[in-house]
Amino acid sequence: MAAGIGLVPSQTVTKVGDLYLADGLRPTALSEAMLCRYEHGQDRPGPEYTVMLARAYGARPDQLGLQIHAQRCCAALSDAIE
């Protein structure tokens, strides 16, 4: 996953949590350590985290070096960033 895009890890974690709350969902357990593993290619986020990370960064998953395999997540992301 491409690092950077204007947010430090703690800001990214907070922003993702805020997005979950804004969508009426309970925030997940995303941590700075998980984000670090994603950024260094040691782990890959699932489709839901991929969508939320893309929304947090205001970017498409491919711009972050991520892919989404689930159709519904692609639709949700399209709605969120347009």
C-alpha cells in the first residue's frame, strides 16, 4: 500500500474510525501497527478496510497499490468518492 498521502498513521486510524461512525457503523480495531503492516506489504487489508482506507485518503484503491475483489465494495467506494 502506498504510504503518505498527507496523513500520519494516527490521523489515518482516526479518520477511518470517523468514517465508520459517519456510516452508522461501529469502528473497527484498525491500529497503527496494522496500518504499518499494510504500508510495508507485510499484510493486505480486506475489501472493507480497502474501501475505508481509500475514502480516508481520498484516493482510489489502485492509487494506494490495493485491489478490491468484491463487487459491492467497488460500488460503495464509487459512491463515497464521487
